[in-house]
Amino acid sequence: MSLQLGNKPLELPAPVDAMAIQLVAKRTNYIQIARVEDQPWLFPGAHPGRPLTASRMSIRMNRIGIHVRSSRQATLIDLAAQLPHPVLSQLLGIQASTASKWSTNAGASNGRYAAQLIRRTRGESDQSAGATGAEPNRVESPSSM
């Protein structure tokens, strides 16, 4: 099962897919303008044939203790700390300069990303670029060096 929250559908893994199906079966339309069965939306809006707006969804989530803005910001900062900014930019469809600022604010140190990328294009492994030239996965004692 997939859920579309924008331009691209998101594949829902089990058991989330089963919960979404249950939600569709039990959903209610708070403003009864159209029958619930006629609505293709998981969260039908006030106008027939239209989904619930993002602002109304945010209000509902805040009421039950899910603070959308701070959760989104924390998630993006965590993602920025884990991914190189060029990857983050392409993944989220944002400007490279914005992704770079997020990475900097997240304290990410992605200085090795460019070097790893160059090594991959040359066919070198990341392990073979060690400082000592020792075999990968081999521990050398100080006396053998």
C-alpha cells in the first residue's frame, strides 16, 4: 500500500499499511457535506473532493500533543547531521546552499565526502586509503611498524 503526501507516493511497510487501511475504514467526515465513502482522501477536508489542509492537520496534531513544526525541524537537523549536504539537497529537492547551512547547523563534518567520492571514481576502496598503508581490517601493533 502506498500513501501520497505530495508528488511522490510513500510505500507503507507492514504493520503501518494495515493501520492505514483500518483508518480509512473507520474515518469520519467531521463536516458532513459528502458521504465518507465518496471521498478518496485518507483525511477528507471540509470541501467535497478535497483533502484536509496542512494547516488544519497541524492544528489537530498539536491538540493531541504532536508538535509538527518542532518535530519536522528536529528530523531535518538529524538527517542533515547524517548525510553529506549534496545528497541531502538532492534527496529533499532543496538548494545546495540550504542543505549546506543545515549540515553546518547540525554540526555535521562531511569533509571526507568529497575524498570518498573521488576514491570511488578512481576505483579505490575507502579502506585502502588508510594513513599507514596497512592491509584493511588488520591491526598492527606499534612494535611491528
